[in-house]
Amino acid sequence: MSVASPIDQIAERVERLLVRHEELQRTNLLLQEQVDAVTRERDALKSRLAAARTRIEALLEKLPTDDSSQDQA
């Protein structure tokens, strides 16, 4: 069994680094897609919350106040 030359050792390390780099790029892409999906979901939920808040405020405006209910009694 021969000992690898320093050039061969460096080439092997570079190859491993390139493979790792590609793996990290794929992982990063998947994570970015997840972030984008969660961001869209958050924005949709914020929109639904704002619409619900508006409907609740409109319903609260329709409720009689204590003063007006006592005047009618």
C-alpha cells in the first residue's frame, strides 16, 4: 500500500469539500423554500386575523351600551 502524495491528499480533500458544498447548497435551498412557505402562511394568517378583528369590532359597535339599555328600562 503506497502513501498518497500531498497533491493526492489535497485533491481528495477538495473533492470532499465540493461534495459537502453541494449538500449544503441543497439543504439551504430546501430551508429557504420552507421559510418562504411559512412566511406566506404567516401573511395569510395575519390577513385573516385582521379581517376577524374588523368583523368583531363591527359586531361590538352594534351592541347596546349600558347607558342606552338603562334608558330604555
